[in-house]
Amino acid sequence: MHLDHDLDEKFPHRHTYSAAEPRRPDGTRRAVRIGLGGPVGSGKTATVAALCRALRDELSIAVVTNDIYTREDAEFLLREAVLPPERITAVETGACPHTAIRDDISANLEAVEDLEDTLSTGKGGPLDLILVESGGDNLTATFSKGLVDFQIFVIDVAGGDDIPRKGGPGVTTADLLVINKTDLAPYVGSDLEGMARDAKAQRGELPVAFTAIKSENGVAPVADWVRERLAEWTAGPA
Amino acid sequence: MSRAALLVLADGRFPAGGHAHSGGAEAAVAAGRITDAATLEAFCRGRLHTAGLVAAGLAAAAAGGCDPLALDDAADARTPVPALRTVARKLGRQMMRAARATWPSPELDALAAARPKGAHQPVVLGLAARSAGLAPEDAAYAVVYETVSGPATAVVRLLSLDPFDATAVLARLASDLDGVVAEAVAAAEHVPREGIGALPARSAPLLDITAQQHAAWPVRLFAS
């Protein structure tokens, strides 16, 4: 209930600055925003890079990275040339990556808006997809619904096969849980079936993708999920 | 006016981007000028009486109804280094987003339209205070508190300084904050008759120089 609904009537645009508003000022549906979070080293940046490579020929994509104390993630994506430099923006997070994606999303919203503005008229047409990558954080880090429409939580088998059992907001509530580096499972003694069982217990019907992102076409299950979300988004009311 | 609205505006959790900035503390820590609670206090006192006073004057004038675009120019003139102008406009844009959602007003809309990439943060904060029904004095308080609480919070993270010691530093600065607010509000009251030149124009050259250097660091925890 809005107690200040008189202000909503006088200033209807007051709520149009976050992901809650699905339309651009011109009335068309804006790009879908997908957040990628997860612990340090689980493969978030590798997933973003692989998604860009898999989808860049069919979609107009941009990326926002949230590095904790460097520009390494943005620079990795630039070096790998997964997208032209004007499609990659880095946000600085002041030692608190979860604050920038959840509690105070203002810097990330600005990065997203600037990408929409500068790329809307350029080559490739308006943006279809914006990936927002969190800085590596802990199991409680989730994205605000004011910033993204869907979120992916990336963990890996080498980080301990008890993580799905431990749960936490990232594991239990993300729209997609990616369990990466399955190719390492035999070497680190991780029980993939147990992880799948624990994930199912924590997440119910929410999907889980087992991946080896760095292997040939390893990102395919995530890319397919993104295509489905985009189709769902685009089909929403104009 | 509502005193509670001031608490909302001055809360460090107000989602306007401040958490990613150290107010020059990161550079001062790296240079060995802040090493403990005593040096943090000296740093905060210096920042308060220079950059803090200037920002408080701008915010008080904006809250009092002075032309925000003229104040924005005045802020540029009082911010000699490009790095700090960029930071001030970036934070101003973030403050604008939060303010328009919390206390929407035609004046905020007009400034946002005139400065889509952001006006200086103290000017936006002053206008936000005005939209919230707060007085110039309230806006100045929000600014001076942020001037010292930003570096104190950052130093807790940078030096693993005891958070109780850092908070005690803020408490010891309280009477300094009162004094700077009084000076800023008095100056802002002169603006309608004497023009923008009545606002304080102090500077801290070392803060300016190190801010410009800090902006070029390849590895840093804070954006400024």
C-alpha cells in the first residue's frame, strides 16, 4: 500500500528509474537485465564471456561488471574481446560488492541506463540483453529486483559439494543455479548426484544447470535458459 | 518540517552511492597520513572545515531556494580538480535518483532535466532536503555529517580500525559540525542579497591533489 499515492499521481515517473519499469521512455520494452552472482572464482566472468560469445550474433548485448577492488573482470572481457569496449562498463563497489547490487543499486542503474542510452541507436539496434556481473561475494549475496529481472547464481564443484546443502539466499532463490566445473568433480572428490539432490531440496522446481563452462559449448544450458527468459520478457505487455 | 525526514536523508544507508567513496581517506591511508583514530580525526576535521564547509554552504543555499543551476556553477568554480568534479556529479546523479523516488518535486525534476548526467551532489542534496520539507540548516547538517562519516566508515574497512573508535571520532567532532553548519547557513542567507559569491570557497589543496592521483590508481577499494 502506498501511503503517498497522491505523489504517485503527481509524479508517475518517480518509480521509473529501476527494473520495476519494463518500458523505455518511448514505450518500447527495454532490454532484459540478468544478474550473475556467486562466490569468488566460481566462474562468473567465464560464464559472462561464454554467454557473450554464444549469443552476440543473435542478440544486442551489453555487460556491467562490479569489481571489488580492480577493473580485472572488465579488462578480462575486453582482452578476450567478447564484446566491443563500448558495450562493457565497470562499476566500483567500495569494498562491498553486495551493497552495490542489493542495498544501494544507484551506480549500477546508472551504468545500465547509460548503456541503454548510448547503444540504443548504434550498430546492432536497441539492446536486447544486459548482463550485470556481481563481484565475487558470499552465499548471501543476491540482486535487488530494482536492478535485474532475473538472476543466476554460479557456484562450482571445487568450492565444496556441501554448498547446495548449506543453501543461503543465492542458492535457494536464484532463478537459475549454475553448478560449474563439473569436469573437476573426480579430482576434488565432489559428489555431483548429491549436489543435485541437495539443490533440488533447497530450490524445489527452480532450475539447476551443471556446466563445464570452459569446455566446448559448455555454456549451452545457460545460454538456452537466457534465450527462454528473453522470449518470456519480450512477450510481456508492451 | 519533519525531523525524521532528516534522519532518512542523512542515513548512511540512504541509497545514493556514498558507500563506494572514501572522501579521500583511501589516498591518505596509503600515504601514511591516516594510521589510527587520532589521525583519522585530524583528517576529518580538515576535510570538514574546507570541503565540508563549501558543500554545506551550497546545500543550505539550495535548500533555501537559491537557483540550483547557479549553485551548480558555483560548485564547479569551488572544485578545482576534474576528478572531484566528476565524482560530485556522479554522486549528484545518484542522489537525484534516490531523492526523486523518496521526495518527488517539480524542482528536482527541473534540475534533473537540466543536468541529466548529474549536478553537484551538495546542490542535489540541498534540493532533496527542500523537497522533503527540511530547512537549510538540516541540509547543511546532512552534508557535514556525510563529510566526516564517509572517511570514518572507509577507514574502518581500510585499516581494520576498531569501529567503536571510529564512531567515537565522529562524536568528538560534533561541536565542530555545529560550528560549520552555523557558518554555512549564515553564508547561504547572504546569497539572495549578495549573490553566489557570499558562499564559502575554502579548499584543501592536498585533498584535491591526492584525489586526482587516486583516480588513476589501477587497484583501489573506493571510487574516490
